[in-house]
Amino acid sequence: MSKVVAVCLLICSNMFMTYAWYGHLRDLKHRALFIAIMVSWGVAFFEYCLQVPANRIGYQSFSLAQLKMIQEIITMSVFALFCTVYMREQLRLDFLWAGLCMVGAAYFMFRGVAVAS
């Protein structure tokens, strides 16, 4: 159960993180840089409120490298959705190729790990 909670918290934290990093490019493009920085910091606060507990919970079940790999896969997935849905950019095959590379990376991080039933 703690694995599911950790992954769900990481998904939510990545939504905040992705918006904090890139949302200002659409929503605050005509505002002063200082305003964009302050808004991004405010959004990032909520990202950290989810990410820190996610990592603490996840570290009970996953190794640090596995936790990082899970986070990167979630980040790429959330980013692809954000890019296409929120920023209205075209979905490209590059997302697929990057995702396949991450599947390979995940294989190496998780190989030899017994799956609990």
C-alpha cells in the first residue's frame, strides 16, 4: 500500500512541479520576470509538500535509485500530457522514443527485485 501512496503523491507533486517550471510560459508571459518567479515559487511550495512525504514513504519500499527512476518516468508522462493538453503543443514521436528509453532504464533499476504479491 505504501508503494501506491508514494506513486500517487509523486504524480500529484509532478503536476505542481511541471506547472511551476513551465506554466509561466503561457500564463505569465506578459508579466515581469520577478512575478513569474514568485508565482513559480509559490506553486513549487505545494510540489514539495507532496514530494517530500512521497519520497519518505517510497524509500521504505524502494531503493533510492528506483525511487528516482519512478519519479523520472512520472515526470516524462506528466510533461507529455502538460505539453499537449495545457500548452497545446503537438505530440511528437520523440515522446514515445524517450518513454521507451525510460522503460529500458527502469528495467535495469528494477531487475532482480522480487515483486511482492
